[in-house]
Amino acid sequence: MVAVSKAESKPLRVAVLVSGNGSNLQVLIDAIQAGALPIEIVGVISNNQEAFAVTRAKNAGIDVAVLSHVASGKRMALKTFEKHAFEQLTTWQPDLIVLAGFMRVLSAEFIEQSPAPMINLHPALLPAYKGLDTHQRAVNAGDRVHGCSIHLVTAELDSGQVLTQALLNISPKDCGESLQSRVQQLEHKLLPWTILLLAKGVLPLNNDDYTASPYLPSLPLKLVI
């Protein structure tokens, strides 16, 4: 029998940044409660005070920081948001920061000084369709395959190392809205699967460790549903 050290048995500490409904956050919460995901969500940061993700986190007893507006009622500037977010993340001391439906572009300075590695869930098969409106763009282009990607966050938008992807075939009947709904179901499988790989050490947390290996499949790892 292989002995497991106390350090190895500790759950991965994860902080999640959100902006909207939080369905992917809920998937992680459900997986944790089911004993299927060895992580602890130490906190959730939202840049939108109306985000239902905030309610999901509070219902699960997770610490929440809403950084949307300043005391005067004006929308919080990016620099101010990043200052407070950095302080909060430093307090929580996560091992991993997950951007799950987080709709604000972070500065290069914030990313480079981040207290933990950051991954982002993007609704397209990167490097195709960086940015917004990914589903309609795939339909307009006549693509036959679409999906979602999880990648390391770098200063260049949607350009960090892609770790995993989930794929589906585009139906001739698909429109942007229907494709978005179908891809979201993929996201709900891809995110916990990827975080499980990170928590188990199959994928390294250190950005510098992503080098080609003759013993492992090349990245991104593919999840075909």
C-alpha cells in the first residue's frame, strides 16, 4: 500500500471568478457535495452584484466578495476591481483561480502578479473564435465541429496554453442560441473533469511544467461527448 502524506490528501483550494448565472459554479458545488471532486471552493468573486452565481455560492456557505460598484454607486473601475480582488485572493490563498463565465478582461499586470495559476473556460475550440459571440460565429462559418476549451490565463486574450477541450458536432438545424445551450452542457462536464485532473496532479498547476512529454498525450486533452 502506498502511503499518502497529509499534504497530498488536502483538497485543492479553488477560488472562482464569476459574472452571471453561475451554472458552472453550481456543477462544481454539486460535485464537491457528492464527494466526486477533491477540492474546496475557498471563495467566489463577482463583478456583478446581480449575478445569480452569488446566490448559489451563499447557499452553499461559500465566502463571497461582490466587487461591482464603489460607495458612490459608480461601476468599479478595472484598476480598483483588481486591487480589491488581489487583496481578497491573497487572503483566501487559493491553489487555483477559475474564471467561469467571468466577463471582464483582466490586465496583464494582474495576471502576472496573480497569487495562483488561473484557468479560463472559453466557449469555443481555441485557437478558433477568441473573444465573444463564439457560437454564432461558428454557425456563420459553416463549421461542422464546435465545443469549449479550458486554457491557462495569460496577458494575451484567450491565448494561453489550452489544457482540455470538449467537442460536439454542429447540426444543420443549429443556430447560435441552440448551439450555446448544447455547448453549455459540455462545459458542465469539461470543467469538473479538468479540475479533477489538476487536483490529482495529472495536469500540473505550474505554468512552466507544460512541456511536451513522450509518455503523455499532447495537449489539449480531448473530451468527446
